[in-house]
Amino acid sequence: MCELLAMSANVPTDICFSFSGLMQRGGNTGPHKDGWGITFYEGKGCRSFKDPLPSAHSPIATLVTEYPIKSEAVICHIRQANSGEICLENTHPFTRQMWGKNWTYAHNGQLKDFSNELPVKYHIPIGTTDSEHAFCWILDQLHSKFAQQQPADDVLFSFVAQLCERIHQLGVFNLLVSDGDCVFAFCSTKLHWITRRAPFGEASLIDAEMVVDFQQVTTDKDVVTVIATQPLTDDETWHKMQPGQWQLFRLGESIAQGQTQAISPAPSSV
């Protein structure tokens, strides 16, 4: 199964520490060797790095760990392919424009009969994955529901949660999505999150011999939330999300949460 990673922060922050752990799961400490990608938001713009090579052996991934790009919102994904061939167009995260913003999306799981159950009209997939198809369907539904005007965050993402519940009926659907301002997470089977704030301490990665003292690289006003499929550190307390639960983060803080009806996903091979 693929793995997800996201960050929401109240000040521009790099994700080098967390990504250094995650990238090892892409072909080294984990089996997610079918590509990886990461998108950083900077103001209204965003920059993405994607590679169909395993992240543990990708020179581009090494660049990301060594180049401290500062961002307030990040979406990342390492892939274990189960739908669509291994190629660049099928590599997460996927980014589309809506309401004058870049929307970025990554999915962990597998969906059945998605092309029939989730018909798309306006946003046509470029690749052949169930993941991108579901993203396009979500954007279609947002377009149909709200037309040309983006609603308030609580209204918008409560509706996104309803859409996630619908997709969850087709299989495993763990999701991360961001419009650059908010980071939304929906748990189908497995997601964890942690918010770091003062007083900061040390943390050790599970997948790499790396320790960071956050007190040395932060101020007492910094708030940083990291979301991941599996905890990335072994000496911190991560919150485990429940099936059907969703969380909305903005500038590092949880600003909304909810629980949709927990529906057991259709059996799959992930």
C-alpha cells in the first residue's frame, strides 16, 4: 500500500526531516518502490518534484532532503502501484487548478469499479490510476455544487468529507488534499498526525539514523503539524485517526474535524 505525508505550518518550514524518513520506505525499509512525489506551496504558487523511480534510490529525492524548501503546506506520496502502470503521469501527488488556486491531492488505497461509479465530465484524468480519477470526480462535484465561488473552508471541506465517504464505499480511500491554505486528511483505514509546538524537544526517525532537536531550529511561536500513514518517529506521541474520521488543518492548527459514517471498504488486494 502507498504511504502519505503532509505538513501544515504557521511559518514557512522545511520538511527535510520527515521526508528523510519517508523516502527510505520507498524501496529500502518499505516496499513502496513505484515512484514518489512532493508538492510545496509558496504563496499562491507551488512547485512539485516527481519521479517514477523508488524514492530511496532517486537523485531527485536526495535533492529534496538536502534542499530546505520552506513552505506552509506540503503534500507527499510514495507509491506501491496497484492501478495504472509505473510512469510519470501516474505518479502522485496530482495538481489541478480551481477557483484560482492549485489543488494538490494524494491517495492511499485501491478502488473498485471507479470509472462507472465515479463518472467525470469536466476534469479528465491524464493518467490511468483510480486515484487521479477519484480526484477528478471530487473536483467535478465541487464545480457542480459551488459553481464559480469557493465557499468558506468549513462548508467546503465538510462537503469534501461527504464525497470521501462516498468513495470509501468503493474500497480503501485514505486521502490528503490541499488548496495551499488548508490541508485536509480523510482516514479510510490508516492515518496518523502530530502537532509540534513549544516546548519543543528531540525526535528520532524510525527509518533512518537521524535525530533533530526542534528547539534549535524553531521559535516558541512555531506550530507544525505532520500527517503520515505510519508514524515517522519512535519517541513522540502520534494521534491515530479512525476510519471515517477527517481533520482540517490551517497554519499548523486543527480548525475542524468530523466523523462520517464508518463503512467497511470493499475487499481489495492492497
